[in-house]
Amino acid sequence: MTSPGWPRDLLASTLPWAVLLAGRLSGYPDAGAGMALLAWLLLRIGVWRQAKLFEWAAVLYFLLTPLVRDQPPLDQPGLLLPLLLGLLALGSVLLGAPATLDYARLMTGPEWWTNPHFIRVNRWLTLIWAFCFLAAAALTLLAETVDTSASVALRILIWALYAAAGWYTVVYPRWYRLHRYLPRVRAGLEPYLKVRK
């Protein structure tokens, strides 16, 4: 199930970051953050309620970037965004609305949205991403306190964490369906719901 607004979603999730990067590269990081926020707002006019939780983390990031400049340790590159993403992901699980539901609903039919298995898988995936983001923030802090070779190794480890979380996000739902959900269907304990592609 692909949303009819996917081109706008794609643009809203990429253009503000390009604007932010352009601002940083031109030597005006605060202006870049403000323009990135403006770009996001313009792309979301009239549909801001469709924004996903991770987009709100980006909005917070654009707002906080100028405020934390020269405020160690939050001014370290690579720290604030994963910290915000991790805290929002963890909070979404604690509040009972896992952040990955926003994306999972784009790929499944509405008949799945209230299914306990669907919710359980997304709760687990959101926890994995929360751990990944918070670990990346902690490793970023640690990377600033060690020598150059250890710092490079830690930064590689951060990207490896992101890759592992991405891989897990692809593999785990299928594993869960085959090894947890379908055995319950075969035993007559659950109704069968077909996956739409």
C-alpha cells in the first residue's frame, strides 16, 4: 500500500536536509537550519498531521541546532539528531504508539493495523531503532575523547549499527510471520490475514 502523497513525503524527508547541508557548507549553519525548517513546513502545509514521528525529530533538530551551537557536548556533529531520534522512538514505545507504525502502515492493509502481532513487531523494531540511535549518540560522545584511530573505528561502528538495524528491520517481520504468527494460524489460534504487496 503506497501512499498517494509519497512524492511529497520523499521531498519533505530529503530537501530540508539538502538545504541544511548547503547552509553548513556555505558557512551559515543557523540560516541553513532555519531554511531547512521553512522548507519542511512549506512541503507539509495542509498535511502536517501526516508527518511521521521521525520527521518531528528532524523539526526539533532544525529548531535546536542554532540554540546548541557552542554548547558542548550537544554541539558535536552527529550527537543531537540520533539523541532526539532515540528519545522519541523510546517515548513512542512507552506511549504505546511505536514510531515504525507510520512506515509499516504504508506497506500493509488496514486489516493489519490493530493486529496484536503487527503492533508487537513494530514495538520491537522501534526499540531496536531507539537502541541504535542512543548507542550512536553515546559512541559519538566517546569518539570525541579518544585518539584518531579509535575515533574512526567508533564512527565505523556507528554506521555498522545503522546497517544492522536496517537489515533487522527487513528480516525480522518475515521471521516473526513464519515462526510466530503462522504456527498460531495453523494451530487454529489466530485468523489468517493475507499480506498485501
